[in-house]
Amino acid sequence: MAAMLVPPWLESLLSTAFFSICPSHKDAPRSECNMYCLDCNNGAFCFYCRSSRHKDHQVIQIRRSSYHDVVRVSEIQKVLDINGVQTYVINSARVLFLNERPQPKNAVKGSSHICEVCARSLLDPLRFCSLGCKLVGLKKNGEASFILSAKKEEGRGRREGIEIRLPSKELEDQLPQGMQQEMYQNTPTPPHHSNSNSRRRKGIPHRAPLGP
């Protein structure tokens, strides 16, 4: 049952080591292996490998935050259901962590929201701190899924349409939904100059011609 809810490439992605130097392009400036091909499902590779070997494939880029691997929400949500996973805004981009992170011994306890798998404190009322924890939770109880259904894809498309209307992707990521709606409700409607001008012309008095 759980296998049907997980894409075939996910477990391999989560176990892949990123940011080593590509042996084929080690002298090039962008030789870090920080990309993963969902079609080939065969390890990390660099920018130059993508251009030569994965040109028309589905590729996602992995980034780093405090020595931990993250992926941008805008990339991963196109291929994976990330519902229930905590996201963060880092360097003006919304990201999520691939795997569970070790917690410091003096971590603050008592948060009202914690990860169901590793008990890490969460910012929002969600279930998991990372994709890895969601995978563990799915295998334990099956009450989650990574597969995008047709209905969820349709909803995601509507959300992307809203983002295009906003001033920037980063701003949309950080604004509460209520504030987004307010932005559009408070936008003044442009005046109809032609109608107002015609009304003013009708009210202008005409002087009678002077007699001899």
C-alpha cells in the first residue's frame, strides 16, 4: 500500500549525497553535484552534466542551508505532494528540508507543534519537519501520500495562477492569505473619463447671440 503512495525516485533522492565535486568537470567553476534527475534516478550530478546528459529530463536542484540539504517548494511541489511538511523562507525563497536534522541537546521544549516522527518543533500546525520524516510516517501508518492526484494538481495550478498576479514570488510566500485578498480588494477602480467628461459638457450654459 505504502509503495503506491511514494514515487519510485523519492527514497533514492533522500539517500543521495550531494555537493561533492563532479569527477568529470572538477576543474570547472560550477562542478558541485547538486542536481538530481527524476527520470534517470541515478545519483547526483553537476550543472555541466545536466546540459549534456539530462537536457530534456525532469531535474531538480538541491541547495544548502546550515549544511543541510533543502529544495525549493516551487520545484518540488510540481512532482510531489508536500502536504503536511513544514516549509521555511531562506534567502527570500520558500524551501523544505529533505531529511531529519539532528536536534541540539538544549533544544527548547514545549512547542505546541512538533514533528510526528522526530519531535522537532514546528512553526505551523503541520505533521512533519522534512520529506524524510513524512516518508517514515507514511510507512508507519499510511495516513499520508506523496503522489499528486488530479484534484490536487488542479488546486496547485490555481495557486500558481494567483502567484503570477502578485508583485513577487517571495512576497506571496510570506503574506498571509487575508492580506493577499486585501491587496486586490483595496485596489482602486480606474475612473471612466469619457462618461464624466460628457456629463460636464451637458451642463455648460450657452449664451444667446447679442442683438443689433
